Amino acid sequence: MSAPGFTNLNSSISYSQNSTPNGGAAPPCQNGPAQTYPSMYPPAGYYGAPPQQQGYPTIPARCSPAPSKSPITNNAHSANYYHNNQQQQQQHLPQHHAPPNVAPSSYGAPPSSLPPSQPYGTTPATLPTSAAPPANAQYNPQPFQQQVPYGASGSYYGQQLYHAPPAPQQQHQQQQQQQPCLVPAPASGPGAPLYPIVSYPSAPGSSQYGTLRSSQASSTTGAVPTLMSAPLHQYSAPQPALTTAVQPGYSMAPPAQQATVNGQGSTAQTTVHQHYDQSHQASVNYDPYGGLSQSNVGADGDRPPSGTPSTSVHSSPGRHQGGDTSSSTTGSASPVPNSYDSIEGGSYPDSMPPSNDMTNQAQSYGSYGYQSMQPAYQQGPASHGDSSPSHSLYGQSSYQQYSQPFPSLSQLSAALGGLSGVPELEVEALRPVNLLQERNLLPPRPLQAPEPNLSAELKKANCSPQTFRCTLTSIPQTQALLNKARLPLGLLLHPFRDLQQLPVITSNTIVRCRSCRTYINPFVSFLDQRRWKCNLCYRVNDVPDEFMYNPVTRSYGEPHKRPEVQNSTVEFIASSDYMLRPPQPAVYLFVLDVSHNAVEAGYLKHFCESLLDNLDKLPGDSRIRVGFLTFDSTIHFYNLQEGLSQPQMLVVSDIDDVFIPSHDSLMVNLKESKELVKDLLTSLPAMFSQSRETHSALGPALQAAYKLMSPTGGRVSVFQTQLPTLGAGLLQSREDPNQRSSTKGVQHLGPATDFYKKLALDCSGQQIGVDLFLLSSQYADLASLACISKYSAGSIYYYPSFHHVHNTAQLEKFQKDLERYLTRKIGFEAVMRIRCTKGLSIHTFHGNFFVRSTDLLSLANVNPDSAFAVQMSIEDSLADSSLACFQAALLYTSSKGKRRIRVHTLCLPVVNQLSDVYAGADVQAITCLLANMAIDRSISSSLSDARDALVNAVVDSLSAYKNTVSSLQQSGLIAPASLRLFPLYVLALLKQKALRTGTSTRLDERVFAMCEFKTQPLQQLMRLVHPDLYRLDTLSDQGALHLNDMVVPQLPLVHLSAERLSRDGAFLMDCGNVFYLWIGKCCNDMFIRDVLGCPNYAAMPPNMTHIPELETPLSERVRAFLDWLQDDRAFCSTLHVIKDDASAKSTFFQHLVEDRSEAASSYYEFIQHIQQQMSK
Amino acid sequence: MAFTFAAFCYMLALLLTAALIFFAIWHIIAFDELKTDYKNPIDQCNTLNPTVEKVKKIKRVKIALKLVLPEYLIHFFFCVMFFCAAEWLTLSLNIPLLAYHVWRYMSRPVMSGPGLYDPTTIMNADILAYCQKEGWCKLAFYLLSFFYYLYGYEKPFVSSSFPLLSCLGISINII
């Protein structure tokens, strides 16, 4: 955003658009103070800080007029929209269309309203209060508010929901405390629940919640069972200050005493909303939030060191977001520290120390991500939570050190080493471990991603490892060095992950590098205030005027404090430049198999029930459309046109040349035809119950689906229960059951026909994503069928031996998956581009997508559960840079019909020493990338080749380490500590269904396991490959986390070996989407009684799938622990209680990968084998 | 000088090799375009692979620039010609390429139509690099063989050292 006051008139225009969101975001506070104060204190107008405080009382008045003017603004807005486009095209000639006297117009108003806060304010004349209302008003009309997609996804995150309800209360409280005269904003209540989700405006609500939690917990937050950990804790320290401070901060004007700059910052903070938020709800909601955020400001302002109102503001925006907005902290994070930082830096130290214990907890929650975004004092938690105090020190020192303005990037990076204190980590990572001797390799807690060896600020600004991870956290300088290390270089990406909070930025110009089109990110360097240097191609770009205005501090000339430069994960609302066509509506087509086999399996009833339940939760706006298509040997369409008394079925029996019987009535608007859709869903299961048709014409049905969907694009969900036997794309059974346990090669891992692949490519071209649910008890040639989803960016689900009565475990899984599937957020017509620093290039992609060009993936649909892997190679030496950056930009249409760009940026150091490369190796990421490569290899070459390649990967890397780095001439198998789990993980990989030989594995299950490897995010994949095992019966409160009122015990990991089990124990195995609780024969009766509710071992039923909610402390602890494990995953995991003597125990024991199985060696044998290979 | 069958073969091969050189250059350019982003791999593969159904939207397909199969066929064709003309040396020079073509086509990815390139895997850096390298190697081979055929074509005219040819020539002269 440009600083209105500052710039020329044209800026005001561009401004206006921005302001719309702003106004909307936090009408009361933001606009209020800014605009009102000039009138009240005309003379003081120049100094933002003092007047603004007083401005508050007037807010209500301003708010009320707003609605009346909304229509006008609306027009204004749309007008701006077009302007906008122009502007973007003509960025270079900004003045070009600046009408001289815009100010009076509705557009003009908003900009003018903002400037007052600035000392520079050029346009006092425009300030009159009349100007203000438009700002608010504009906000109202905004249809943009989109958080819903997130909201929906959020539903699965317990916390969000929990938080939501209390939030309004608190808000009210605060408002009452702070703003006696402020209207309590009744709407806040309803609005709030959706809120916590992400964008800035929402942030304040949640953040407040977070900050106040401890203080007000007793009154309000009893309901918050699971917590967001990190942010909250971190804030715990400041809390006392906050609560007491809140009021004074507000009513009095401590900020007034601040320097003008800061003052502005403080007032401006609310402005954040302007940009960020587009996504919200009715304008009404804003009021409360605005109030809140303001209050925070006040509170922060209170802190003695003051000077940091802006920083404080940040803390307000969010538990997580704190990091994003907080200018001071983030400012430090940005590679270009500046003088402001030093000013603001002072305030932090006092707030940090107290956070110790909390950070501890926070750390364990690391998985929530966003550590990187947290303010400086929060840093610790990322992965080494224990060290929080020291971390805070780092942060602090860094400020001082960098206080000179705009040091060059090279200077900065030169200083990195000394600052970060990583050497110790590095030493630890390089500690030689003799794998033959050390038996206890597992860390006490689940392994975290290694931290890159970066300065504290960069680390803090870096992308969350859950979203973006690199196999080598230190990038080797040359390909030669990489080859020497014998480790794969690649990225693991989970770009559309459900995020707790995400800065959403609306601005006229999305700032990008002019030559490589990189989005501006925290790792660019600002040469001075007007120019920035791209961190990928090193081109020097101009900073557009608009970007000079910082909405966070509401000041001009601080481009490095813009949210884009503070956060490595941001989302932009894209303009029409990013559209090839108007954003498509959410369109869902369900293609259902209704042949005899399907009726037998009985999935239809459960599908219809699930869809009926979730019909209102399907992501989409008012344009959402659905359609249904069933098939056996013919294809049935359903006319659901509004106005019909009941759904009409249209049967097309010509499957050789499928045609669409009616064009406009098959895909109908869900809102208009909801009754018909419900009718259909209720009658569908009965309709085919007598079906005797055993053939399945899947191919033609898919062709029909393609024709039906091609005008719009959207999502096709295919439910198939058998091998397609008719029409195009028919398949033969290729599996030879006698070969299932063959130790030789496995045949038929590739597709039998390219029909599905070609169709998928056509679908991809029309922006249709196809998701496949295969519920087959027989061989169904998943290897061929999966192509339909693989190349159209869909997801694949497989339920072997599905039967609604005989296989309840699968049924339950199906229901849970389906619920998640239907309600999770979705992005349409997406593309993802991955850019990387000059010298690096992309070698291969892994995942479900179609590769459009060397760095561009075309994703017809994008869903939050799928991940991607990328192999990289180093083409040119990276010697001229000390940092390597990767940027993934995902452009998609949200289910609300908004075009959005989500940008993730990862920054890693470049090293020229082999030892550094080893020290930075991320063993989990390496394992996952190798798994992806092995699967490619097994399809293109053969399974045994792939297995050999995996073993060789271990042998090569360990021998390379031994020959080059390790100076110790020990006997035995030496590995650096960073890679000590590598052989274990590779062994586990070799024992997975996808890659194992010798054990009976059905071809479809194997192929499905391969698909999973390709698309599962890293965390999930690692739990599949190497489950976490805990001993439950000995759990104690030692080292437990305290989350709200819950105590979550922390248990040490146990090696996956039967020798670690004991008959008198109870062990919990966490396999990602399923938990196994194994109860030993001699297990303590007390444990069985207290946790499982059975008197003794013998009385336990054989198939328990739930842990009863008993009131015993032990039961509470166990359930708390399970909930805590469950917290950060998308799928709701099922639990199986397994008795030692049950036949089911083999499912448990097959996961004990360190033991010898009939066809595979034990860990020790494997290690010995590797040693032999190395000595060859 | 006599205009023998072998000379005819060489002349034909000369012309066809010129076409093959054009194909090879086109091949190189196509993959270069692909690598530098100008083209969508689907279009790319549609142009390179002969597609049975017409893909209307792609204009270039109309000009029969589906090069792979024509290239293989042309090469196979003049190999047969050389075989008939009993030009064993020339044939033995071409056999490796012929074998490579056969192998290449046998090991193509699963697809219903004729063709070599799969749009979903072609963007893999290894495959892309391989295809580019293949293009350059073929270009070099065809260029060399072009000059060789030129020489082979003119040789009978220049020197009558070949007994068969000279006999024929003499006999023609006598007549």
C-alpha cells in the first residue's frame, strides 16, 4: 500500500482500493483513530500517536454512518478494480492515471483517512470526518471474505473450534474494559467462530484469545481443551503485563510519548487488517475485532520500553501471527535490519525470559508449524524448545548487532555463523556414531526437522519445516560436492496444508522480481529504500510506491516491514492478471459404481449418508454445483433441475459413444436444488439394491464425466468396486496370486493401458481433478486405474476387502476419510511453480500432478492432504552466494471463487565443506525422497533394482562419510549422528508393502502403498514407514506438558523391536492413520481396569476400537496423550486395541521393523550387510 | 559413367538424409523449446508422436510433423535399399542406428497409439536431457552420413575402379 499522504495523487487511487479492505478490517480502531483525530486535534494531526488514542471515543459515530454509504463505496470499489488492472499493467507509469483531485471522491476518501496518522500527511484538507465513513462502508460490501475455506478445514482442527466460542466473550470483556463508549459489536459472537482461522483481521481475535488466555482462563477458557501450544505459551510471559496494562494503554496515551515513528506504528497496526484481511465476514464483525486489536496496541504500548507499539501490535494479531505482524521482531528477521529495529528492539528482553516453561510445551507442539513466524522471543520452540531463554538472547543481540541500516546481504551472511550458535548443533550432528555398538539410536521424542545453520532472524523468518523441507539443510556449493556426499538433494513440499494462520495480503501490485518473477520474500535484500535485490536471480528491482507504505506500522518508507517481507508463508489475493478465465465455481461430480458388486459391498448407503450429513459443509459459495452419475453396464444421469418434483434418471446405454443427454440440468446449483439432491441421496441406495448387473463400464462413465465437467472444471469423485469390464478402458486381470510372495521381480506395476492416463491429461487440461475411491475385494488393477488421478492431481483411496458388514474396520476408515474428503478445503484450476536460486535446477517431481514445464506443475485440484517431492540438481556453482532459496508459489481458485496465490519461501545456507553437508542432512526428508525415487525406479525398471538402489544409497553415503569426513579410524560402521537413523529408516522402507519382497502382498495393495508414498506429506509418511512406539503403562507426569487444564504426559520412543516389548506392559504404536494399543498378557490389571474399563486381561473383548472415557487419572492421561498425538494430523486416526494372544497381533508385529521377518533381515543383520558392502 | 542402382540408392539416401537432418534439427528445437518453457508437453508429444485422432486445437499437427515414426521409416527404407544394392559397408554403418531405433521403439512407454514420448514423463530432467542428447547425436550422424552418401554417389562417376560398375560402363560404351 502506498502511503496516501505521501505520494502523489495517483497513489491515492491505488490506495483506495487497498483501503477498502482496510476499512473493513478494523473499522473502529483503524479508521477511527486515523480519521477522527485530525478533526479533533487539527493541530496535532501531524503526529499520529497522541491524537489517535483519543480518537476512539468517536468511533461509534463513525461506524454508524458507514453502512449507509456502502453502496457508493461498492461502486468505488469495482471501479478501482479495473483501475487496478490498468495499474498493474502500467506499473512503470503510475502517475499516468492519477486524476488530480481524487480525494473528495469515495476513492479518495480512504487514502486521505489514513494519512493523518502520518507525520508527513500531505492532505489535511481531505481529512474531514466525512471522508472516514467510506472506508468503513467499503468494507462492508466486500464480498471477498473468504476465510471460509479455511474455516471449513479448520473444523478439523480442534483448537480453532474451541477457541472460537470464548473469543467473543473476551472481546466483549475487553471492549467493556477498554472502550466504555464503544459499541459492543453484537455481531462479533457469530463471526468469531470462523475467525481464528487465519488472516490478519482474524488474527486479533484469536491472538487476544491467546494472550489473555492465562489471565482469563478461569472465566472463559475452560472450554479450550487442546491448545495451540506454541504461540500461546510464548505469550504467557507478557500476559500479566497485558492484562493489567490493557486498560491504561488504551485510555491513556502512553504511545503518545513515543517518537512519532513509533507512534504511527502503533496506530497503524490495525491497519494491518487493511491489507491482510480480506477474508472475513460481515462488516459488523469487524468492529469487535478492530476494537480488540486496538486494545492490544494499547496494551503493548504500555510496556515500559515503549517505543514498540508496533511490535506489541503484532503480538496482538495472533498467537501465531504475532510473528507476522510484529514489526520489530520480524524486522529483525528480515535480512535487512534497519535503524528502526534497533529502536524497537529494546523492548523485548523483559518479556521473554518468563516464557521458559511454556516454550517447553511449545516445542513439543512444534508440529504446528509457524515457529518460524513467531516473534523473536518465541524462537526457541521451533525445535529446540528447551533453550528458549538463550534464544531470546540471540534475538536480542542480533538486533543490536545489525542496527546499522541496510547492510548488504553478504555482510549479513558473513556474520551468520557467529551469531547463530549453531556450531554446537553441528558438532552434535557430526558426532560419529558406531551403528554396530549403539543400540539406542532413537531420540527420546519424535524426530524434528534439523535447523538450518542460519542466523536467528533468518531462521525465524524461514518457512515451517512442515510445509517446506529440504533433504540437506546445508546446500552444497557445487554438484561435485553433492556427488561426494552421495546424498540426494531435494525438497519435500506440502504447499496447501491446513494452516492455523496465514497472512492474507490484498494489494494492488504484487511485488515480484522483474526478470524471474519471484515474489518478494523475507530473504530479499533492500539496497536502499527504493530498491531491492532478488534473492533468486540477483536482479535489482525497484520498490513500487505502494509497497513503501507499511500497513503494519502505518508508516511510509519501511518496505522491509511489510508483511510480505516478514513472513515466508503468505497468501495474496490475485488480480485478474492471474486469471485465464473468470474464477470457476466449486463443481463436484460424483461418479458411483452401482453394479452388483458395489451393491454387495454396500458402500452406497454409507456414501449417501455421509454426503447428506456434509452437504452443507461442501466448500463453495453460492455458485456451488453438484451432479451425480451412476454406472454399471450403462450410464445413468440424474436430472436435478430446480422445479422438478423428483430427480429424473436418464439412462444412456450406448457406451461406445457416450453422449450427454441434457446439458444444463445435470450439474445443478446445490443451493437451488438442495431438496432434489437430498431426495436423490436418500433414494439412491434402494434404487439399485436389486441390481444383477455385474459389468462395469468405468471408462465410458469417466468419459461422460469429462464431457459433463469440461465447460467448468471441478472435482470428479469416482467410486469403483471392481475391474472395469466394458467399453473403453476395460482391463484384464493381470495378477498371478502365486507370485504375490515372489522374491523375484514383481510384474505389472505399471499401467496396462494408457486410456486412463490420456483421459487424465484431457481432464487436467479442462481443470478437472479426478479422485478415485477403490473399494474392491478383488484385484482391480489399481496400477492402471490410478493413472486417472495421478495425472489430474487427484487423490487415491483404497479399501481392500471393503464390506459394510464383514469389514467394519474398513467401513469406519471409509466413513472417516469420506467426511474429511468432503469437507476439506479445495483449490481449483491451480498451478504451482517452484523457483530456486540461480544455479539450482529442478530434476524431477514426485506426486500427483501434470508437469507443464520444467518448474511448473498443473494441478486441476489441489487439496490440503497431498504433498510433493522435488529432486534438485546443482547446475552452476553457488559460490557467489551464501544462501540458497526456494520459492513455491501456488496459484489457485478458492472454493469461494477467489484467485489466490500462496507463496512459501525457504532459505538455506550454502556450504563448501563436506562435513557441513553431513551435519545438515535431514534424515527423514532423505528417506522420503529416496522412497519416491525408489518407486519410480521400481516402475520404470524393476523392484529389485529399486531395493538395491536403496541399500546402495546407505552404503554410498556412509562410505563417503567414512572416507572423507570421519577422521577416526574406528572399526565398525560409523555414521554421523545426523544420519544415524538412516540405515534403520531404509530398512523400514524395504519392509513396507510397496517395496517388500518375499512376503505375500497383493498387487493392488502394493501399488496403493506406492501411491501413498508419492503423495503423503513427510510426517505422515514417516509414521507409516517407521511408526512411533511408546510404552503406555508406565506413563508418569514427569516432563508432561500442561495445556490449558490438561496434562499431556510425554513418553520416550521405544525401538521397534519385540525385544523392547514386555508382557507386563501396554504399548502404543502410532502408525499415522491408525493407532495400535498392544496389551501384554501379564499387563497390569490396574492399567486395564483404569484405561480400558475391563476388570482384567481375560475379560477384554477381542476387538476394541475405542478407549472408554473413564474418570480415572490414568485414563485421562492416556486419552490426553492420544488426543495430543492426534492433534496435528488431517486424518482422524483409528485405534485398535490388540491383545497379545489375538490373531490380530500379527498386524502389530509386522510394524516391528527391527526384527527379522520370514523374508527380511533384522536391523543388526542389515547393518552387517552394509558394513560388508562398504568394505568391498 | 553408368548410372547404377547403387548410385541411385546413394542419391536417394542423400536426399532422404537431408530430410532426416531437417527432422533432427526440428527434434532438437522442439526439445529445446520444451526445456525453455515455450511449449506444453502435451502439445509437444502430440507433434512428435503421430496421433491417430486429429487433435484439432494444435495447429502444427496438421503439417505432418509427427517426426519420430517417419524418421524411423525413412531410415529403415534406405537401409533396405542399401541391402538390395549390396552396399555392405554402408549398410553396416547404418545397422547400429537401425538397431537403436528398434530398441527405442520396443521400450517405449505404454500407449495405445504409435509414438515414443509420454507427456507425463517427458519433463523429467533425465529423459529431457537424454532426448536432447539423442537429437544432437543423430544430427551429427546424419550430417556425416550425408557427406558419405555424397561421396558414395559421386564415386562411381569419378573413378571406375569398381569392377562391376566399370564393366557395365564399358559395356555401355561398347554398345
